[in-house]
Amino acid sequence: MKRLFYLLIIAGLFASCGGNESDQDAANNKPLDQSQALISQFKPIVSGVWVKKNYIKKLIKSKSPLAAADRATGLTTMLIDTAKLKGDSIIVAAGWNNHEGSNLTLRFQPGKNTTTIELGDDELSYKIKNGDTTLVVYHYDEKTKETSTTNYIKALNTQPANNLGYGMSYMINKGIISGIYQATDNTGKKFNAVFYDNGKVSGFPDFNTYYVENDLGNGPMSNLDELIFELNGKNQKSYAFIINKRKLDLYTTKANADSSELLLDKVAFKLVKKD
């Protein structure tokens, strides 16, 4: 009986050990925390400054922010700084209508399907084609019960603090203005001028920076494309511009009778792109 008792104890010990091993295996094989898996997947891809794709595409094709203003609606730019990840979330700086800013929360939690994560009240995904990455924002309309999508392309990896519109300006400058020009002023004097992607300019005696106006709304005096030198500086000077192939003409302007629109006045500078 004693031998049988010891055998039963030994058998019980083996059964107990076997049960522990089974529990440990189950623990090791349980699914990874979903947010960590999504962070690993999305974080390297979504980081950067993103701008609305169809707006930039139309602006570059037309060479006119005014002509593309109908696409400067909704979320037009956003900065996703993955270094600011806390837990499963990042606060995203968001620009709306090329006019105002706010914050959105990007959460590395699944949206309605496994290809999206949460961005404010919307959802975010991405697609990669020929090495180019596009972010896709999905918006569900509660009234129509329809889902719309908006695509975004990367402008930069990062941008200066407190300048939400920098990435948008960079893409506009690069797309329609930047380059080396042979310039002629209204006295006939010729000089070389260089416009850089980052908004710097050289060659003009009084100007070091330029800005292409892209907040065009429906307000008065916003009916012409404008290039502004030394924005918010004491030497600020604004010109209307027209681009025709390689020619960039800058015009002085004047208001119409009721100050509702700008009118072209005189040609201040004629510039021909050399590069």
C-alpha cells in the first residue's frame, strides 16, 4: 500500500508539472498586444509632414494656388511626430483649409478593419507604390452613411516648430517657383535671382525671403495669386504673379472701386527660369 501511495504522489507531481508547462506554453503563444503590433507596422511609415495630394497636384499643374483653392478644403496638412508617442497615441498637429490649426489624436488601435488605425474621428491607412508612400484618411459621414477617402503625400520628415504651414509652402515653392532666374526690373536692370524650396531668395537687393499665398478663402482682395517678400517684416512687399511656362511675371496691384478685388497694375519684375 505504501508503494502504491508513493506512486500516486509521483504521478500527481508529473501531472502537476505537465500542467505548468502547458500553461506557460499558452502564455508564450498568446497574441501580442495589438497596439504594439500596430506601432511596429505604422510608426516607421506615418512619421513626417504630410500634405493633401490632390491639392498639390492641381496647384502644380495649373501653377496657381488660386486655381487649386477649391481643393484646399478640410484637412490639408498634418505633422506626425512619432518621437512624441505616448502609450499608444500621438498628438498630431493638423492644418485645416490652409487657414487654421488644431490637434488630432492618432491612436495605434484598429479601425473598422485591420488595415486602418484611429485618427481623431476618422481612420488612417497607407499604400506604397513604386517606393512612394501615400497616407489615406477615411471619413465616415453619419448622415449619408458613406465613406470618403483623402490621400496625402510626404513633404518633409520634419519642419520648424510653430510653423504648421511650412511643409505646404515647401511643396508649393518646389512645385512652381524654385529655381534660378534671369530677372529684369521695371527700369530695365537685369540681375540673377534664386528662389529656394525653403522660402529663401537671393539676388533681390531688399528681399531675403518669399512666401506664396495659399490661404485664399472667399474674402475680398483674394482674387489674384500673390507672392509676398519678407512676410510680416518691415520690408514686406506683395506682388501678384503669373507663371507661363518658364516665365514668372510679378505685378504691382491696386484695388478696384469698392475694394472687393485686386487689379493688375504694372509689371515690376520679369523673370525667366534658367535651370
